[in-house]
Amino acid sequence: VRATDADEGLNGQVKYSLKKVSELASDIFHLDSETGEITLLQSLDFEEGDSYELEVQSHDGGGLFDSTKIT
């Protein structure tokens, strides 16, 4: 996930967090708060779930934010 902010300095720095995530998905996926990179913590098991939904929020140093759903 990638978000950009045209501001300079601290107000232009974007951080990422998971806003809504199921307990199962939180055991499987990791979101890097600095880069927005989503990685697997373990292998996917399609018997446990055939799809997952994460809601990722990006926020800047000025207190503004936006979110998106990843399926």
C-alpha cells in the first residue's frame, strides 16, 4: 500500500496502520507501518478462508488520514 503527501517535513511523513482486521487475518498478515508493505506471517490455508479483507489507514504528521480496503 502506498500513500503520498505533498507537505514537507513531519507533516509529509506517512505512517500506516490496520484499522479493521479479523483475528484470523491478524495472525496471517503483517503491515509495515513505515513502508505500507503487507507480508505473510504464515502460509495461506484455503481451508480456513478463501479470502481476507484488511482495512489499512494511512496518516500524516498533521493528523490527516485516509483508508482503503485490501481484499
